[in-house]
Amino acid sequence: MKPLIATQLPAAVEAGTGINTQLLIIAGLGIALLVVLIAKFKFHPFLALILGSGFVGLAAGVEPAKVIANFEDGVGGVLKEVGLLVALGAMLGKLLADSGGANRVVDTLLAKATGNKLVWSITLVAVIIGLPMFFEIGLVLLLPVIVLVTQRSKMPLMRIAIPALAGLSVLHGLVPPHPGPLIAISAVKAELGTTLALGILVAIPTVIICGPLFSRLAARWVPVGAPAVAGGVDTVHGADMEGVKRPPSFLVTLLTILFPVVLMLLRAVVDIIWPDPLTAPAIRMFFDFVGQPLVAMTLAVLLAMVTFGYAVGLSGAKITSRISASLGPIAGILLIVGAGGGFKQTLIGAGVGDAVKTWAEGTNMSVLVLGFIVAVALRLATGSATVATVTAAGIVAPLASSLTPTHAALLALAIGAGSLFFSHVNDAGFWLVKELFGLTVGQTFKTWSVMETLISVVSFGLVMLLSLVI
């Protein structure tokens, strides 16, 4: 099937680079179509993403049946990972809020810190939770605290949300045991311990600059308050504490929130201690299972049913009704996030990722710069940090064989930094942040997208500085 967008290309262009250029133009037009449909014509994002995916696939010359299959695969791929975790997180968040546990955390934070100190406290909490957790899990866990702190402190939403988002995103993109850094480490044959140490060294100033400091600007650009409903938590009418006889203590609340964090962290630790699963003791198999995000979050919800349910005086029926009530508000969010994954897979299926890879293989530049730029290009084109990391690491891996262990670790971090660049409409994370915080597309660009770009540039700048001194 020929592309719907036909252009007269020179012979030399037809032979190689022109096809790549045409694919990138089609991808750009598809993204522009999404923005226009949503911002100008007020289309629901779910429908706009379906239409945008169809346009990109057909214009790129993909068979119609394959366009549909690519979109469906993308939706399924996101929902089987992110969707399940968001649903479990919403259940946990609803129980946390309706038991009075979220208020307990907020009361403690506000009693210990106000103003700027509160912003730094939220940042620290996000970093701790983000160390072992996937970004999406950390976000849904922190969501009730973020919106309630915003509401109670009367501070702009972005002053609280951006530091939390920065803490979660930086740790997810740069620090093992998150999948992106581990993929890059494996591909370029870097040492895990060295990359972990350098990753933390880069992450700390990056979080400070892109979180608490940038949040001042973000709050001016988007001066909004807490959303009415955030991930199933009603922030206007307050928690439904009917039947609650004794709210959980701060310690019980904190331990319940940190329970899945600890399980995932223990999994990472045993994997480092016993890297070979064939010779590892049974304890690694146990923690590899309970530390899986889906298992850890399921166990956390079961624990919350006790600590935020039965222990506070709720009956089984009331606990079930609260869990059921948590799922309705996130149904639309899940559809939009899934469609974002479908749009991403449509771009990949159309060959946009391969077009960037072909371009990169013909360049001649510093391996650190090359790794970063290729990851940036793939992130922009496909919306997937994982695709950007895997492909960029594969391209530069042959050039990494001559690097010292320290510089191989820096290369892994440079790739990770590039994979975070400018999250936009082809990234499911963009839609997750937009919907959970009740933002418009424009507001999400001004806050989340700019923050991700800043994280990418700042962290890469720190990597390059380290490459000059170590």
C-alpha cells in the first residue's frame, strides 16, 4: 500500500534518507492533528488518539488491518502494565483517604513543615518512594497526599505536584533497579554499582533544580488548585469517613504506604546480591515474586483492607463499596492512557523508530552525545522511554567497548537522560498526568512536558560534567 501523503522526492532521497524524512513528517503531522482535535475542536482525547493513530498508520503506508492491530497491541501493552497498577493504586488511595489516613499524613506534614519546607518534604517523600517503584505506581500512591496537601495548604497545585513528579521521574529514568537504566547498563556492559552511584550523584541536583525550583515557575504558568476528583479521591466534599471509628495512626499509615515500596526494594537488593538466578537461593525466587509491581500492589491493597478497613471499624461491605467507588473515576483515565499507548505503537509500527535508528547509524560524534541525541530523537518520535533506551543503547553499544567502566556508566546515564526528553501526546504518561491532575493539554505541556525536558537536559549536562573530571 502506498502512503496517502505522496511527495516527489529526488532519486538520492528515495534511495535512503527521504523515506525516513517522510515518516518523521507524517509523525509530526499526526501529533499536530491530535493537538488541534483536542485543543481546538474539543474532541475527547480517547477519540482524538484513535483518529490520530489511523491517520499516521495509513499515511505511512501501513496496511489498514495492520494499523488496527498495531493500535490494539499498543493499548493492550499499556493497560496490562500501567492499567492494572493504576486500578490497584486507586483502590489503595481510596481506602487511604476514606479511613482518614491521608489526612493523618497531611496533618503531620503540615505540622512539621509549611511553605517552602513543605515543598521540600514532598520532594523527599517522592524520592524515597521513587527509588524502587515504577513512576506510575509512585504517582497513584502519592496522588491523595499531593492533592490534599494542596487543598489544605492553599498552595498552587504545581508547587506540590511538580516536586513529586520530578522525584519520581528522575529516579525512574536514571537510577537502577528501574528497567530503563538496567536495559542501558546491560547493553553497554556498564557496572551496576558504578552506574547506581553515579546515577544518584546526578539525580540529586536534577531533582532539586527540576522539582522545587522549577515548581515556582510552573505554578505561575499554570496557577490552578487541587482538582475536584483525583484518581477516585474526592477533594471537594472530603473523605467518606462514614463507619470509621478510629482513624489509623501516622505510623500505621506510613507503613502501609511504604509496604509495596519495601517489597520492590528487597527484590532489587536480592537481585544485586545474587545476580545469577540459577545459583541463587530460594529467597531470591520469593522476593522476585512478591517484589513484582503487580504482586506488591495487590498485597498492599489487601493490607490496606485491614489497616484502613477492618482496623478502623469498617465492615467488609463498606470496604468493598469503597473499592468499587474508586474504579469509576479512573475508567476514562485508563482508556485515554491506553489509547496513548496505541498511538505510540502506531508510530513504531509505521517505522518511525527505525527511521531515527537509520539516521543515527550514519553520524559521527562523541559516544555520550550520540547516545543522548538518539534517545531524544526516539523519545520524541515514539513516545516510549523504553523504546528510546533499548534502541539507543543498541546503536551505541559497539562504540562502548573501548570505554572505561566509569564512562560506560555515564553512557548508560546519558541514554537514560535522553529517554526522558519532552513527554508529549504520544506518551501514555502525558495523558496519565493530564487526567489525574485535571489539566488541559496546554497546561500539561507547560508543566509536565517542560519539566521532563528540563530533567533530560540538566541530567545530561551533569553527565557531561562528570565525564570531564572522572
